[in-house]
Amino acid sequence: MTDRQIRREETWRMRTRLVRGGARRSQFGETSEALFLNSGFVYDSPETAAARFKGEDDGFIYSRYGNPTVAMFERRLALLEGAEACFATATGMAAVNTALMSLLRAGDHVVSSRALFGSCHYIINDLLPRYGIATSFVDGPHAATWRAALRPETKVFFLETPANPTTELIDIAAVAGIAHGAGARLVVDNALASPILQRCLPLGADIVVYSATKHIDGQGRCLGGAILGRAAYCKDELMPFMRHTGPSLSPFNAWVMLKGLETLDLRVERMAANTLRIAQRLEAHETVDRVLHPGLESHPQHELARRQMSHGGSIVAFDLPGGQAAAFRFLNALEMIDISNNLGDAKTLITHPATTTHQRLKPEERAAVGIGDGMLRLSVGLEDVEDVADDLLRGLAAL
């Protein structure tokens, strides 16, 4: 991309960036972004090859290192997020693992929020300690717990907000201030909010990670992830790790994600509006014990959600009396809503976290973050909201 094109893109507003950002046209002048489904690239001369491997020439080398279609996706997402640079990964969990491993060494210490997706918990709790990296979990919403957990060797704070599945929120700016005061960096998993509803870098995050599988694709097609941050971090720390360990995004999946970005704001805004209406209906139902959605005034961090997010998101969690047996009766009575552990999809999906996404946690660990046996996580899609409500009422009637 030319400097002129980069400068022009940076003047565009958000919706224009989503549709046109990062586009590279080949000599054929295609309208839709081209799919470069190739693994390698050829060079005009051995001198050109040598220059590219030295970083003196901007051309592509190998699709594990970079690919035109993947580069378009990375540029467009960076424009949306307001980041200096972006690297795309094969999955969201590859993004989390790569971001952390590129920052940490044996002897370092990580402080993490306790409320995490099950696989993120595995990385923090099980994987990092194998390599001599100490970890501590804290109650994320309470800033004092982050400060109390600091050690001289603390290098990274890690959190997800909203948390999966409880929608627990954490004050990004407050935690970033504590991290930076101690010389640590803050990594935020923003997958549940998406960059449409919450932008973490302006709030103080150093690195943002996404599961692009969720809202960015949003139609149940492809896996993908992304890591965004400052150019210096991406070039000096992230890029060597990416190149030599290989968690790169495939060109085909990148092309699908590019198409997803074109409609991301339209889908997320509608899904968020639908979710709030569903959350309000659930909260008013006498059978439901508790409803968790940041857009509800009853949410413990509702005021923080109003400051930090533009909408409450597409996820609502709710508790049913009667534990797992009641939750399963409810799920088996549904006729339209699909039982699936995915989220952020155009179709409304529901799962029972205690036996799926968070099943590997011990019962006391689930209880500590508020995941009971009667909790269900609902990801609200783009169907008519009354059809979603009717199906939920059908499930509640089964109780």
C-alpha cells in the first residue's frame, strides 16, 4: 500500500473503513477483494529475495509470514480498532496464546481476571506455569485486587470484558493505569463486545485480541483470530513469534472475514438491540432466578457499561432454579434456538457453560466466578426477536 492510500484511509469514518479499508486491487481491477490462495511467492531475482528476507523490500515471502488477502484483513481491522498494527491468527485461542507467549519469559508473572473463557483459563492456570511463568487470579471488577497482586516480576495483566459467560465487566482504564504504573502491559480479550461496541486501545489497553470466529465472521463459517497493538510491539516481539511458530490465518478464512467486516456494524447493532429486549423479557419472567446483561440496570457493572461500551452486547446469561436438570429440560424444549457453544452468530445459539465451555473447571472454580449448574448462556442473533422470545417461553414452560 502507498503512503497516500494509507493517509486517505485514515480520514475515513468507521463504516467506510469497514467496507473499503485495506483493499488492494490487482492488475485486473476487481471490485471484491481478491483471494490469493497460494502458499509462496516468486522473486524477480536473487537480490530481490535477499532484500525481502532482510526486510529491505516490502513484498511477500511466504503465506506463513504474510499474504495479500490476510494483509487486507489485518489492515481493515487495524483501521477499525484504531491500532497501529495487526496480525491475524488461525483461531481466537491462537491469538490469546501468541499474544501472551510473545510477551513472556521464564521468571515473569501474569495477573489475570478470574472470570475467563475455559480455554483462556487453561493457558493462564495450566500452560504458562509449565514454562516457569507464575500466574495469579484476581476478582477483576475490584481495582484494588490488581494492585495487591503486583510483584516486581509482573509483566502482563490479562482480562476479558465482558467475561464469558457471566458478562462481568472490568474497568479497562483503571486496570491499565495500575499495570502501566508497575511497568506491565495490559492484554484485553474483547471478543464478546467486538470493536463495534468497545474499543480498548483508547482506554489504555496495550494489546487487544479477538476471536474473529465470533462477530467478525458472525455467520458460523470460518475460524480466525487477531492481535492488535503498537507497531513496535508487533514488529519486534509479535512478528518473530508468529513467523517461526506458525499460527497464521489461512487466506481463504481471511477473505471470509473481510466480507464479514463489511456488515459487522449492521449485524452487531441489531444483535445488541435484540439482546436487550430478550434480557428484559427474561428478567420479567417469574421462573428465571437471575439475568446478566450489561444493558440491564440490575447488572452489577451497568454504569461502567454505559461509560465503556456503546451497547450491552449480544450475550445474556440467566439462571434457572433446579440446576442442571432444569437447564437440560429447558434446552430440550427449544424448537428454533440451536444448542451450540459458539457465539456472536447471526443465528441465536444457547449453551450450558457448566457442561460445555467451562466443564474442565472444578465446581468451586465455577462457583467463584458465578457459573452455576442452572446457568445458560444465550447468544442472540438476527432472527425476529419475537420468534426468539417465543422459543424461550416454550423452554420456560417446560419447567
